Amino acid sequence: MGGGRNRVRVRDRIRKVYLTVPSSSLSGNSKVTKSTLHLPPSPSLRTALGRGCRGAISPVSPLTPEGAAPGSQPLPCRRTRLTRPPLPAPGTLVPGRPGTRLAKTPEGAGPEVGARRRAQGRRSLPAAREPQGARPLLRGAMAEEGGDGPGPSAPAGAPGRGQEGPGRAAPAAWATDGGAAAEGAERTARSLAGGGPAIELRQRKKPKSSENKESAKEEKINDTPVTERLPKHVLFQRFAKIFIGCLAAVTSGMMYALYLSAYHERKFWFSNRQELEREITFQGDSAIYYSYYKDMLKAPSFGRGVYELTHNNKTVSLRTINAVQQMSLYPELIASVLYQATGSNEIIEPVYFYIGIVFGLQGIYVSALFVTSWLMSGTWLAGMLTVAWFIINRVDTTRIEYSIPLRENWALPYFACQIAALTGYLKSNLNTYGERFCYLLMSASTYMFMMMWEYSHYLLFLQAISLFLLDNFSLEQSDKIHEVYKIYIFSLFLGYLLQFENSALLVSPLLSLIVVLMLVKCLQPNVKKRTFVAKIMKVINFHLVCTLTVTLNIIMKVFVPHNENEHMLKFLEVKLGLNMTKNFTMNWLLCQESLQAPSQEFFLRLTQSSLLPFYILVLIICFLSMVQVIFRRFNGESLEETVTLEDGRIGERPEVIYHVIHTIFFGSLAMIIEGLKYLWTPYVCMLAAFGVCSPELWTTLFKWLRLRTVHPVLLALILSMAVPTIIGVSLWKEFFPRLMTELTELQEFYDPDTVELMTWIKRQAPVAAVFAGSPQLMGVIKLCTGWMVTSLPLYNDDDLLKRNENIYQIYSKRSAEDIYKILTSYKANYLIVEDAICNEVGTRRGCRVKDLLDIANGHVVCEEGDKLTYSKYGRFCHEVKINYSPYVNYFTRVYWNRSYFVYKINTVISFQS
């Protein structure tokens, strides 16, 4: 133990030994370099410690001799190593620690046992965090004079100043008690001095005090990273941008809804019509939907109305149907509840309330497209351009003008909201609260979309494929994608229960795909990313998902009884040229204009509004950028977390890639069936508006072109503002006068023959009468009169399709006896023949109803150049008007006008050959 004269003995008179650090210096990775000793008023100890001190004491609390004059200089002091004081006898009480005694070293224990005990003591001392503002003086105070390493008398391996060792930390509780501090200092001095008998302090355990708990909470709060607050002017700019964008979105939706209401009023002169004339404007399946809305309002209670719809035997003869499940009447149920619950029956007529809800949903539809384009481009100018293109091309974006109560008019606004929420959810820079909001909105809108339309799960199936490709290409985190899959599962399960155990949802391809994707994720092994094995696993995963999805869907269809639309698969086979048929229903569907391939006029209209050219430009740039990103990804390059404007890589944004895949799928379907253009064209407007308003897209293009003369970012910012402004001005000049002309021009829906027919039925026909005729006319009869019919204009039920084909035989070359047997098999009492169908002169040969019937009945030989074969019967609709035998024996004409001929089916017949 050399250098004894430079050492100081620490006695039990030491009260507190602290390392005092200002609270401001505890943040970050600051290191403590100086120490401050708060010593008791002992002159001998101060003299010993102050011997030879020169400037080693911290200026925070300088060491000043007791009794020094005010203003005198503090004692400068060098760092001095403290030596071990003489130890009290074993078994004596420790000062300041009642009940704590010094333990005796076991007999026979030499220096090795003492060293081992000291090592155990150093390992057992917890490296606890010290309270802010004060730490025990256990580091640095025992350092060698003027040096950083251990002194000559320090034990081997003892850490020096600036090092961390297990024996240099002490519990934070020592800093709160004077005796504990002395005990800690004494133990530390012993461990650093080395040699001598080992002393072990034993103490009863005490529960943690409330002060320690509060200090621990404060430490946790201090450890959490605090985000810097943005300046007030930046926050104000962001708030103003969001406020103006939201205001523009809401205003656009409201203006579009008001425009639809005004246009509908001008077109049908709706407010000046009687109720019967208003109801005639609902044609085809729209009339059926609105008729059930009227039935709900007439019901004594909501429960009774729902029961009558689910056990309906007053619509189709000889059938009891669940109209809510079969026709997806949830919109009518909701509308009837709102009409009665809000007390609107005293303010507004039911028909205005009904169409007002549909127009309001269309406003939400437009607002959702606005928000989607805004989220992708970052500017609400893109949303304004989206709305302008949507309204100008409304002939190709919506069917609201022709048929208001269609299921798609109720469902597609929810689908647009779901896509807007999904777009925000896929963004990389979304905060936690925004992500939760998007997730909740996506869950609610997905379920509502599935409840409103029986074909919704097919659209969600295409969306799930898009997300699967996004996940398979590793363009987005898999966790987010699988959270969306959970939404699908939840919506399918809840829809299955609330749609009266609809088996079509169980055999839907969406359920099979989601189950396989969840299963494959659970079984997928953990492979290091961006390796050759990972690439092989991607290919195997893709093949496995495709194979298992098809297999599972086939198994589900075998074991689950279902009434899925088998005619849809047959129709697609014939449409794609995979099969030929003479079936009347298939050929009639193929002849429908909405199921034809798009015409040239459709593309000309999109080109005249400048929509199609910009859409193609944006799609090509985004698609090539996406392919570039995928290629780099498969080569092992990782995607950047944040893509700046200067990078010019728009293909790395997951929401953009999703919309590219989404629009390609919908566009492919629209190129086959024109009726599906109403799903594709709205997102054409959205994607084109996003592209021309996005600086990233222009920067990506200029990076490929290697533009040198002008800075690409500057030119991209200019074009992202100039191009949409030029487009908006040109659209305003060309199309705004047309829209104003449509609103100022009075039109009129005039159909007096149908009004006369409905009036006669309500006045002359018995209440229990059953009418037979074309499905479109039967829907109007059900709405305007409430009488029972033999068929309905619905094409999702095989039995109804068969009924329609049989009833259409009244326009074929069949005998009176055959027609009579068909009609009486459905308990029909009256037959209505439409002169427009019987004398139809179609622009497309072979698509008239009578031509299709002749082909189905074998009355036309196609191989001989469409020559009629011999038939001893004339066309029934012509022959029955002549009033000769045997037609007069079966049918008696009771009413006719210029368009309709009504015949009563005789109940007593004498059959003649």
C-alpha cells in the first residue's frame, strides 16, 4: 500500500458523498468529468482533502473551508484516491442502518476468498439509474491522482476513470439515505483498496418507497423521445391546406348531388307529375326495388315489414321468396327506417326522400374520388380535376341518370370510400392515428359495400389479387396487407350471418383466396431476404397460392349447397368464344348493349374530354416505374423508406402501385363488357388527375429523358401546376356551357299508354289476379298496382330466368295450346302482349326477341343462310290479335291501346284439333 501520506482515511463521520450533475447535462450522451464533494464540517478532514488541491473541484459546488470569509476563493483540489479506513469489529452496528451488522469472514479464508467476495459484490450491485440531478459518487472520485487508469494500489482489473465496471454502479436508493451513502462509499473504498479481510454487509430487504417509483416514472418519461414542435406558421399552413382541401371535397360532392337533383327534375318534370306517372319512370329491376320500399312504408311495423319481405308470396306466383336475400334489399330497409325515424313523412314525399338518399350517396362517391386523388398527389387541385372529368364524362362513369335504384348506385359510393381509406392506409408516412382511422373506415365501408350488392365480393376478389401482388413483390409491409385480409374475413363472416346464411359468400373466390393467403403466411419459413432462396420461395409461394385457391374453391362448391349464378360462367364461356349455344337466355344476354364490347363512341368521348390521352401517359409512366422497382427488388436492392422528389421514383410508392394494378384489372374487364366501364372510368378520372398534378411523375419522366437544360425538379413543379390549370380552363370553356344548357332545358317523360294500362288494372282487374308478360313490364305492374306477376326482371336466379324464357314464348311460332299450357302452369289469369316487341325492328339482326326465340326453337336453320323452316303455326302475338279459332277458345281480349293488348286466359276450354 504505497503512497500512504497522499491518502486520506474515510471515517464514519462522513455523512453524504454525492456526484451532483446539473439536470441540463443529463440529456443525450453527456459524460460527467468533474465531481463535487459535500463534506461534513470536520476541520481535519477538510485539511486533509484540501492538501495540495489545485482546480480539480467542480464550479457547481466548490469546496470551501468552514468559516472562510465571504468572497474568499475556494480551495483548489486535485483528485485524490481515498484509502480504506480501519474496520470495526465484526458484529458491530453500521451507523445509520438500524439492525445491520458487519458479517465476519469465514475462518480459513485468505486473500483469494476476499477477492472472490469483492468480485461477487461488484457483480451483485445493480446498475440502477440515478435520479435526475444527483448521482452517488462511485465513479471518478477514487481515480488515481492526475491519471485515467487504475492506481498502483488498485486491484487487477479495476476500472479507471472514464471506464464502466460492475463495481462502479450502486443502487439509486443509496442516494436517499445518509447511512446508505456512507455504506456505499465504504464498500467502494474497500473494493478499490484491495487486500485485507473481506467484509460483507447484510441488510433486511425493504419495499421500494414511493419516491423511487415516482423517480422511475420520471425516468421513463424522460427517456421517451420527444418530437420537436413545428413552428406555428408551418402548422398553420398545414391546417389551412387540409381545411381548404376538405372544404373543396365536401363542396364538390354537394354540388354534384344538387346537379343530379336539378337534372332529374328537368328531365322528367318530376314535381309536376302525379304519383303514378312518377313511378312509371322506374323501369325494369329499378321498379322492383322501389316497390319493396313502398311495402316497407305500408307495413304496420318494421319487424312485420321485414318478415313479409323474407317470406314474400305476393310477388311471384307459386313461389315464396326471401326478397331481402335474393334482391339485396338492405338499401330499402335502411331508407324506410330513416324515413320513419326522422319524421320525414310529414315533410317530404317518400319518392323524393328515396331518390335524395341515392343522390347524396353519389355526392359521397365524388368526394371519395376527390380525396383519393388528393392523397396520392398531395394537392387538392387533383381532386378538382377528378370531379370535373367525372361530371363531364358522367354518361360513361355512372348509370344514375337511367336507373336510380340500381344496386350499384347504392354500393359503389361505399367502394369508393373503401378505396380512399385503403390508399391512405398504404401510405408509408402515415402516423398511428391516421392509420387507425383509415383502418376503421375501410372496415365499415367494406362491410357496407358487401351488404349493398350481391356482386360485391367479385370486385373485392380483384382487389385482394392486387394486394397479393403488391405483397408478393415486397413493395409494402406484409403486416398491413394481412390486416386488410382480416377485414375481408370479418366482412364475409358477418355478411354470411346477416344475409340469412348466404351460401354464395362461402363459395366465393374471395374467401378461398383469403384463406389460402393466411394459411401460406403461417406456413412460410423464415428466409433471409434478398437471397436466391428468398426469390425461389417467392415463385413457389405464388404458384402455391394460385393452385390452392382454385382447388379450395372447387371443393367448397362440391360440399356446400349453393345457388350461385351458374349462368354467369356459361355466359363468359360464350362471350369469350369458348362455347356455342342456341339457348335463348344466353343469346339474349349477349345481345344486351351493356354486355357488348365497348363501342368506338366510348373512346371518342373520353378522348374529346382529354381524359384518355392523359390516362394512358400516366399509366405508362407509373407502370414502367413499377416494373423498374420490381426488377431492382429482385436483384437484391432494398427500397428506400422515404422517397424524395429529386429521386424521381414514383414506382416505389405502394399506393400508386396498387392503383396501377387495380386499374389494369378493371380496364381489362371493361374492354370485354361495356357495362363494366362504370367501374373503370371513375378511377381513370382519378388516376389521370393524380398523374398530371404530381411533381413526382414529371420528375420520373425527366429523369428517364436525362434533361440537362432545366433542372428536372423545377420543371416538374411548374408542369404539375400549369398542366392541370390549362386542362381545367379548356374543360370550362368547352363543357360548362353544355352543362348549363342541360339544366335550363325542359324535358318530359311522356308514356300515356302505360299510364292507361296501369289505371285499367287498378280499376278492373281482380285483386288476386296474376299477370303474364315481358319481365320489364311485370316490374312496373308490381310497383304501380301491387298485383302478382309470373316473372321479374332479375337475372341472378335460374328459376326466374327459366320463367322469363317460357313467358317470352308468346312472341314465338308456337300453337295456342302450347302457350295456354305454359301460362296456366304459372297460374296466370291475364296475358299482356306488347306491340313494340311483337313488331320489333332491331338495328342488329339476330338480336330481336322473336329472332332469338326462333333460333332456340329450331325455326331457323343457320347453315342454310338464316332460312325459315316450315312451321304450321304463325307467330302467336300476331295470330292472337285476329280473333279466330282456336285462339279465341283460349284467350279473350279485354283491353287494348296503341301499345298493349290484354287477354284474359279462359278457365273452361273445349280443346279442338
